[in-house]
Amino acid sequence: MQHFGDQLSRSVESPRLANNCIQLWRERVRIKLINPNTTASMTELMGEAARAVAARGTEVVLATSRSGAASIEGHYDEALSVLGTIDEILEGDAADAYVIGCFGDPGLLAAREITAAPIIGIAEAAMHAAAFVATSFSIVTTLERTRVISEQLVRNYGMQGHCRRVRATDVPVLELEKPGSSARAIILGECEEALRDDRSEAIVLGCAGMADLAKYLEERLGVPVIDGVAAAIKFAEAIVGMRLRTSKVGDLAYPLPKPYLGKLSGYAPAKLFPANERERTAYLAIRRS
């Protein structure tokens, strides 16, 4: 099989244009996949799904939150997970883009405030990917209490016209990893009901811990099954390839400098973003004019 670069050189009339295209193709993209919960084995599971779809030249770096819950299954878990995600963005290795590996997309907008690098939430990515390949989809998630969170995201992302229903299986997140668990059969059964009763044309998996089930389910259901981790990686590659950055005008501008007290004093914007002071000053000047 011919090397892609050789094929491209022959297919583009201008050698200079061909060389530029090849150079862009060869550039490495570094994507940091952050697991907002503290279960390292789930991070590895997500990493396998991410690397399976990553383009040649894309480096997927895995990070497990150093603080928070073992699994995220409610509003409280989500709220406390955000600081761990912020720590991984600010203190960890820099990346061209970041993926938040939890279907609740916890802290997504806060994360977008603290860096100009693109931040992708797996729920947002999965819903958009599903809308590209089907006019309707159902989300199959874990616990009943997380169903409400997914329904809120459907509204936030403007997907009411596409999402027929959010279905809960009452399978705890950590149950997905247990050998001999009935979770796979339960999820398959719920997906079958979604296709029959909701008349949906695709399935969105509503938990990062289901990332390894997409192929298994798709083979048995005969419809697109979207794993948000894989979708987010591909969207991240595309956005980086388009040279797009997170807007720093408006609500996603860097946080305004002000004192923070108590346990959060170390997160005061003035302490965290000295390198971005010039950008922030320019933004404030525009805001006040």
C-alpha cells in the first residue's frame, strides 16, 4: 500500500501545496483525556477507546483526577469533581486539546474559561455525532438519578429535536467493570427497547464507562452506537486541525482577578494565570470601553 504522503504528492498539482499538506498531516496533536473520577482502571478503558480511533500522529495522554469520587453519579459528585479537572489542565502536561471523560460534562464551561485550548465534553460530542448520522437517537445511561442530568444536557445543547428519550438502566458506574456482571446484557436490552419503543435510529452511550461496548452493541443492534469518548477525540483532532481556539471574549474569557477565601484561596485567578495577564488586561479594556 502506498504511503499517504506519496499518494498526496501525486494527487496535488502544486508540489509546494503538496508539501504543505503533508507537513500538516505529519504534525503531532496532543490530546489530554481527563477522567474526572478517581478510578484509574476506568481511565485505561477510556484510553483504549480513544486510541482506537485517534489518527496517526495523535498522542492521547491519560489523566485520572487526584481528588473527588470513585464514580460520578449525581450533582454532588459532579460539583466536587470539577477542581480535579481544573488541576489537570493547569498543573499537568500541556496539550493541544482536552477531553472531559464523563457524560455529565462536569465543569465544561469552567474548564473553557481557564485555557484557550479547545475543551471537549463527551456528552456534547456524542450528541452532535449522533445527529450527523441519524435524525433521532436515544441515550442509554446508568442510574435513574443521572438520567435527569442527561436530560438537562439535551436541553442545554439544543438536542431536543433529535433525542427521543434518555433511558436509565440502574446499573452503577463501577458495576460496568466487574467481571461476570450482567451490565452488558442489561444495557443491550435497554438499547433494544429504545429502538423498538422510542423508534430511535441511533444509540448514544450515556457513560464513559461504556466506551468498550460500542462495537459490541452496534453489531447486535444494526444501528450507529456512539461512544462519547471516541467522538470527542475525533472532534478535538478536527478543531485543532482547523487552528481553532476557545474564544476569550465574553463568558469564556479568563476568570476575573479577585480574592478567593478559605479552601479555595489557591484557586484565585490572579495566582493561577500570571502568564495570561496581558490577554486578560486587553479583554478588560475592551469590556470597559
